[in-house]
Amino acid sequence: MVKNAIIRCAVKESTMGLQTFATEKIQNLDVWDLGCVKASVFFFTLFLAAVLPAVLMLEWYWYLIPALLFAFRPLYRAYKKQ
């Protein structure tokens, strides 16, 4: 019981959730910032491919399937009617 109280005092839990935090921070970004994020992800992927060449030995559909799965939700949410 005392241990939990000490941990709570030391950590000072925030009332802001991760989604609220991310939403506030994303509002400060413009088109150029989002483009920089995309470019950094692209080049980080190239870096991983250079470091782990075995990943490049996979068949093409092993890249397409996750790409489609990850793209489905954002596309659906962007084009759904309110």
C-alpha cells in the first residue's frame, strides 16, 4: 500500500491520454511536416532493407498484403459519409 502511494507520487500520473496528446500535437503540423515524416519513414525503410537483406528475398505479395491491410482503415475513415 505504501509502495503504491510512493510510486503514484513519483510518477505523477497525467490526466491526458495518448490520443488527446497526439491530437494536440498533430494540429501544430502542416503539409511540409507531414511530408518530412513520410520521407523519413521511406528512408528508414531503405535503411532496414540495407541492414537486413533477407527481408528483400520475400515474394512481392508479402509486401502488398500488409500494405493493403494497413491502408484499409484510414481510407475507410477518410471516405465514409458522416
